Amino acid sequence: MIVQMKKVSLVVLDREKDSSLEKLRDLGVMHLERKSVQSDALTKLLERRARVEAALGLLRAYPLPKKAESPVPPEPPHRRKSDRREEEDFYSADSVNKPAPPDLTAQTLALGEEKKNLQEQLVFLGKEQSRIEKWGDFDPRAFAEFAGKGLTLIPYDLPQKTYEALPADTELIVLNRDKAGVKVLAVGKEIPGESSWPLPERSLSETTALIAEILDTLADIERRFARLAPGWKDIAAQLERLQAEIEFETARAGLEALDEIPAEHTVSWLTGFVPAADLGLLKRGAAENGWALIADDPGEDDLVPTKLKNNRLSSLIRPLTDFLEVTPGYNEIDISGFFLFFFVIFFGMIFGDAGYGALILLASVFGMLKTAKKGVPPVLKLVLLLGLSNFTWGLLTCSWFGLKLSQIPEVLQGLSLPLISNVTAGKSDFDQAIVQQNLMIFCFSLALLQLSIGHILAIAHEKSLKILGHLGSIAMLGGMYFIILSLIASNEARQIPMYPMAIYVFAGGFAFNFVFASYEGSIGRSILESLKNIISVILGIANIFSDIMSYIRLWAVGLAGGAIADTVDTMAFQIAGSAGPVAVHFIVFVLAMVLLVFGHGLNLVLNVLSVLVHGVRLNTLEFSGHVGLSWAGTAYKPFANKRRKAG
């Protein structure tokens, strides 16, 4: 459910604006209206944040050293114990609770800049080394010395044909000849029409020595970064404080002064949005602090933030939508519950393997037990639900780590659902065709159900004759569903006839949709609007076909994942079954296990990507399109003291 919001305006004395903003932040209920603001203080804060973020990114790339594996570098004998104690305290685990050292960010960035410069220099020197290797080790300064004594030598790297075509009287010293060309020194004068080979700054030995020196320096920088790595938590805390300061300064810069008021009574005002249920809290705060407050319903042109209020089950989808950064608009429909319901089904079908589901269930239970004392994160509850869906679908289809039926115990085969089970599909080609058809019918039925629910939700949200347009869309979905079954799902094993009634229902739905889809108080204007957009209206027929067909991806992607798992198993079993001495057989067996773990691990990753691409798409594109949801909302983010609120 989308929480009702109120638009509020606060007026505060200009001389008290800093303290007023602090108190407003303590209340933590007002989402400030977005404004493009500028100030010197804000610019400096943003620059500081950019530097701190850069330093944090550098340090996060280095793992924290384990105490047992952390070698203590030898200390210079002249170093004082007090200095040593300060450094040990600085890099200790307890330092995360202390303020970040003022020079840690600068120190990290300086190291990063030095590393970058050295790496760029290393790339250049590497190219130079490759360029001059074929010329041998020589001192390029000798060319200037020879020229000073009257002997001019000019190096050239000539193609073989060019070298052979040179005039016979050309004075040359041939240094090297290979398939790539001829390396020569022209004596006295340049070769007409040819570019000389650029002399390097250093000899080959000097270049090689400099590369080694840079590599040593880079290794030292890596060690220094590793020593600084424990400080990333300090920098992260500093970044959090900076973000709070930026939010405060943004609010401060957004305060607008009212004109024509005596200087001693100058006031400023700001606007924002507050959940209707929290308006009383803001009113009490205004009364206690002497603020003037005006509250009203948001206007049509206001960019109202969206605050969702869901039950415990529906809110489980929140980690996913937060990760995707999608929010419904304030005047749109909250589909959280249906999003979760269908996404859980999609997840199970795309993964499609009870073995994978069992692993996901075990991982989620382990995570929940580890975090039980502090409070189980919602994401682990979502993973538990997804793992259960995956396990259930794999159990019903008899899919276990891609194993063949002969390798799956009969008790597990007996738990599967014959209509969609691999056990049934393995009996004959006829049975396989029936099972495949059943799976396609199930996918298309899911499409009809979800897309129809989308229009039902739109009907519940609509208060005009557009309802008839949505009813027409449902009829079009139903008619197209049966047309697709006869065209796509029908096969030699079981023919699905083309029902004339399906065409009539589709045509009737199209007529209703044509007349009422654009209804705005007048049927005539609605028809005229449809005629103006006749191409889009006709393309809508193709869209309905493609939207229903899109759901076949649930079966197809799951089938692809099963094929990968089967391939991994086949390869691993073939390797493990190789004959040979006991010692060799053991090594081969270990390699087979490594292949199994790596292959199935890779398949799990691919399945996760498939869920994000296909499972999310069906909810945020196909389903949302039929609901009329554009995900164009802005999440409700109150101006709040995060630390105090968390406490």
C-alpha cells in the first residue's frame, strides 16, 4: 500500500535556521522537496566526499589481514616505543570505533596517485623495452658523441623490399636482419623518403633496471596499502558523517528567505512531504520550536515521494526492489504482493533444480542462524522463500543436480508430479512431447493469470469508463491465450484445436479497448483518440501476443540450465570413471570433483543472472505494463538523523 502524503511548508527565523534544521532532522519525518541548490560549503563538502569515496574504494580492494597471518615488519632500532604503540593502535581492530585519522584519506589517495603514475610509466617502459630489444643493448647517448666528432649515424628499421631497392651508393651499416625487416645505420646523411627509428632515452639495460625498480616500488606500495586496509572502516564512518553534513547543508541551502520583512525578523522557509500519519508529530515539533507550518494535499505537478507500507510477507520483496532501485509513482499502484508471489514462482522455474534449491535453503538457514541474535535481515528471509520455491519445482519435475533418471533414487522419482516430471518424459517420445506441452501450457497460463491480475488491479484503481477498456484487454488476453495454445503448444502428441470462440472473444475485447481505453469523459473523444493512434492500437495486438509468449522463457531458460548441469555431470563422471593406477585414479577423481563444484557453481551464477534478466523483467515490464505502472516514483527518504534514529 502507498502511504498518503501531505505537502508541508515550514517557516523558521533566519537566525535560528541551523538549530531548526537540527531539530527537524531529529524528528525524522519530512522528505525535503528536491531543489537545485548551491553554496560554497556544499561544494567543499561534495569535493571532500568525492575524495573520501575514492580513498574508500582503494582500501576496500585489499582484504583485512588475519591476525595469525599478519607478519610484523622489522622495526628500526632507533624507533621509540611510544611511536610503535601509536602505530599498533592505529591499525588495531579497536580503531574502527575511533575518529578517522585526518591524514588517512590523503595518505591513501597519495598512494593511489603514486601507484597510478608508476603503472602508466611501467606500461610505457614495457613498450620501450619491446621496441629496443631487437636492436640490442647500446647507449643512445653515443650517437650524440659520434656526431660531435663528425660521424653522423642515423638508425632505420627498413622493410626488406625497401632495403633492397636502396641505391648502391647508400652508405649503410647493417646491424640485424630478420623476417620483419632490416635494421641499419645510415652514415652521414638521411635516407630520402624514409622515417628514422626514434632513439630511446635509455639503453636496454637501463630500461630493464628501471622496470625492476618500479616493480619493487609498486610491491612496496601494495604492502603499504595492505597496512592501511584496516582503516577502511574509519573512512566509511567518515563518509557516513560527511553524507549527513551534505544532507544538512543541502537543506540549509534550500531555505528560501521571505522578502519585505525587517532584518531582525528575517525568516526562511522550506517545503517537503510528510506521511499523513506523521503530520501530528511534525505539528507538535513546530509548536514547540515556534515554526509556522502549512500542510495541504499534494498538487498534480508535485513530485511526491512514495512510501510503501506492506505486511510482513509482501515486504520480503523490498530487498530486491531496493537493489533494482525501482519505486512506483505516488499515484500508481503498489504491486509488491503480486510481484513477490510471481517472482518466487519464476525463480523456482528458472533454477528448476531441487539440488540447487536444497543448497539455497541450507545457505539461507545457516545465515539466519548466524544473524538470529542481531535480527534476521529481510534478504535472508527472501532467499529462504526462493530456495523453497526452487526445491519444490525441482522436486515436482524430478530434477536433481542435472542427474539422469537412472541416477536418481526411485523414492525421489515417486515424489514428482507426472504431468511435468522428467520421469514421465523419459518413458517415450510421446510422453516427452506431452510433458513439454504441459510445461508450455503452464507458462502461458501463468501469463494469462498475471497479466489479467494487472488489469484487475487497474480496474480497482480506476473510477471512469476506462474500466471497460481494461475489461476489453482481459478479453483480448483470454482470446489470445487460446490462439497461442493452438498455434504454439499444439503438437503431434496432442492437438489443441483453434476455437472460433477465442477469436470472437478477442475481437470483442479489441472493440471495447478501442472505444474506452482513452476515455476522458466523452466516448466520442475516446474513439477519436484511438483513431489518431491507430498504429499503436494495432501494434497493441502484437504486444499482447508477445507478452504472453514472453513467459515461455521460464521453461526455456530452466531447460538450458538443466542442460548445462547435465553436461557438467557427464564430463565429471567420464573423468572419474577413467581407468588407471590407484594414485592416478585418485588424482582423476579429485579433478572430477573440482569440475563438478566449478561447473555447478558457474551454473548457479548463470541462473542468478537469468533470474535478474528474465524473472525481474516479467514483473517490471510485461506485468507492470498491463497494470499501467511505470516505476517512475521517488522513494521516501526523510531528512533524519540516521545514527540517532538507529539508536
